[in-house]
Amino acid sequence: MKQRYKIKHKGIDFVFKVINFIGYSYQYLTLRFLFRRPLIKNPKKILTIQLDKMGDVLLSTPAIKELKNNFPNAKIDVLVTDYSKEVLSLNPNLDKIIIYNSMLFFKKYRNFQQLMKNLGQISKLKKENYDAIIDLRADIRSIFIAWLIGGKNRISQDIRSGGFFLTHIVPYREIKHEAERKLDIVRFITRKRAEGRPRLEIYWLRKDEEYIDSLLQRYNIKNFIVIHPLTPWRPRAWPKERFAKVADWIVENRDLDVIFVGPENEKEEINKISSLIRAKETRRVHNFANLVTIKQLAALIKRAKLFLGNDSGVMHIADAVEIPLIAIFGPQDPRRYSPISQNSKIIYHKVDCSPCPQTKCNLKPSCMERIEVNEITQTIQMMLNQSI
């Protein structure tokens, strides 16, 4: 039986249904559905749209690679936000990264100046005359942007409304990992079946590795575990004091340093976690939140013995570099957002209300609070022993 895409927020789900009803009604009343364009079989210019933050953009890299593998001579551009451009820079499967900070997605950009800038960018992109515009998020906002740009084919899924703006709608048949769902959109064009598991990709330079070498030398760090203890979505965060207890256990029982990481704006919160450390060797616990860029963070995680973190973009970076990884899940559905590398473990306590809108939680204890410290330390012990 066909699986309906579940929108967690009931209000948004209702609005999307109303929009779709109006959009498709207009399409049928004007008979526009009779004039769908044939799908271009060998596109020469392709624009992919992924106006998301870091984690979702990383999950689009297998789809982008699939495009390049099947259309090696095509010019492939991508539309992304400032928040995630570094995730795709240096990617050999892309010709151009276009920064588009949409006022439809982020409150920060909801002003007249940004509106005029967005309209100017749309005008320039229309002149590119793309053969195919592929929205990998499958959201009415980015589909609407694709419609404004034009292009011969506009391809996505109608899972968050807006299918009436598309020339071709890719079927959504079942709940699956987001990397696979995005691949489905590309495979609609390539007509290729799935082969093997997808792999996330992030690239960095030799100078990034040299910087990490100097940083580790400066702090006299040789063997270490990387922990990302925070997340922009607070309901996804495991309690901070429990991360401190895990760091204590690592230092005292595994003779390893602990490096806490995160964006620069998480530095102070990580300092608070560090202050809870009770281990004698507190000098072996480090806060690198303001010391590394995204590229340098990838190079750092690649050298770690293990990564531990919440469901976040940083976790997906660890997944991309394919080191032993433990991901802590709660409000999100692991079937859609779990790490996909083979050497990864998910800690997840399924509750009736999960997945949820992630706005507030009345469950006591919450799904994240039900995960105990000893579950994490036992999993760390097992994975470290396996890698010896």
C-alpha cells in the first residue's frame, strides 16, 4: 500500500492540503494538465535546489553524484544558502554553487532589500535556460522558486505541497532514508535502479589537515574521541550533564582525550558542559567550538577514534567521513535521518509520540531522557574494542 508522507505539524499539514487543493483545482479548470512537457532524457544544464541547513545538504550529495555519473557532460549547478555552502564547496560533481538566501525559509532574510536581491537572482537564473531544475527538498517554497526560474523540466516530489508547479512529479511510495528519497528524484530522470548504499561526501584541502595537525600538537592530543553535545533543535539534545559523565568515563577508562565540537555560537554552552567534568585529568577535555571551520571539522573527525553526538548536521559530517559513530535519536525518525555508514550505531528509545513536531515536549521523562549514560558508555566500549 502507498505510504503517505507524514507532516508532523498538524497546522502546516492542513495548510499544505488547502494549497494543493487550490493549485490542482486551478490546473484542472484551465486544462493545463493536458500540456505537460516530455521529460528531457539527456539534459545539458541542470540546476539542483537544496535550500536547507548543513545536514540535509550533506544528504543530497549522493543524488548530486548520481546526476554527474549519469550525465558526465552536463553542467550541474546547485542553489544553496549561506548556512551550507561550505558543505558542497570543492565537490567535483558540481560546476557552480549559487548562494540564494531565501526569505521564504529564514526569518533573518525577510526584508525588502533581500526580496529585491532574490528577484534579481531569479531574473539571472531564468536566462540560464536550464534543461532540468530538480528540487531535492520537495517543499512548496523551493518548488515555487523553481517555477519562477522556469526551465524546460521542473522535477520533484509532491510531499510538502506544490506539485502543481512541477512539470514532472516523482512518486513517493514509502518511508525511507532522506538520502535515498533524494536519489529517487534523480533516478526518475536517469531511469536507473538503486545500486548499493549511498555515501555522503565532503571534501577539504591539505591545508585543513595541516591546521588540524598543528592544533592537535598544540594541545598535545594523540588519541581522541569527538563529541558534539548540542543541536540547534533543543528537543533533539541529550541532557548536557550526561555528556559530561560520558566524557568523565572516556578519560578515566579509555585513556583517550575528548574534544567537544560545534559551531562558534555553541562555545559557551560547551564550556558549561566542560565545567561539569569531574575526572582528574580535566586537561584532556577540550572545547574546539570556535577553533575549526566546517572543512577543518571534517578533517578533525576523520582522525578520531569515534564520534558521539545528537541528531545534527555535525553527526552527518561524521557519517560522511565514515569513522565509528554513535548517534543519539529521539524526536526524529531514524529511518529517515540515521547515519548510513556501516560502522555506526543508533541509540533510540521509541515512544508513541515519536516522531514529533519538535516544538515542545510534555513527556516525562522525554524520549531523550530515557537514554541512560551506561547505554552510551557500553556502546563506546564495544565499538572501540571492535576497532582495535
